[in-house]
Amino acid sequence: MSARRSSSDLRSSAPVFAALGDPTRLHLVARLCASEPLSITQLASGTRVTRQAVTKHLHVLAQAHLVRGTRSGRERLWELNNDQLLEARRCLDAISQQWDAALGRLKASLEAEE
């Protein structure tokens, strides 16, 4: 993948980073990364976050395509969408490469002046 990303690629990644920008949602993603699919009750246990709040956060994550819920009997189990996380990582890698290139050009420019 090229170090350059089109503005539409970056724009499409914005909801992912907005969703991950909230500490509670980031915590939910981390919990889901470390386990099998979990119910809302399991995700809320051991935290100060209510099941209703967890549900709202999961819906934000689902809108960003970071998680998906599936019915299992009377409850819904939530799991990560690894493809979306990989795309977010590729976006960050491309931005990192752009910064590295810019810093390299700045270094070369400053050394040329000496």
C-alpha cells in the first residue's frame, strides 16, 4: 500500500478513530480483543458503566463497523470486526510513513544548510 492515502480514504477512517477516541469504547474494544464474544452483561461487569451505557457505546462502535453483535438465545454477543481494525492500522501506518518522509526531508534540508 502506498504511503499516500487519498482524502476519501482518510475521511472514511474518521468514524473509526472518533469511535476509538472515547475511553469507555476503547476499553470495550480492548476487552473484546482479549476474549471470545461477550454479552453486554459480561462487558459491563467489573466496571462502573451500566449495561445501558455499554449498549450505547457498542452501537457507536457498530456504526463504525468495529464490532458486530449476533443473537445467541435471549442475549446478543459482541465481537470485534478485525477487518476494520486492520484498515485503521493501515491508515495509521500510512500517516506514519508520511511523517517519517517529511521529517527526513526536513533533516536533509537542515543538514544542507550547515
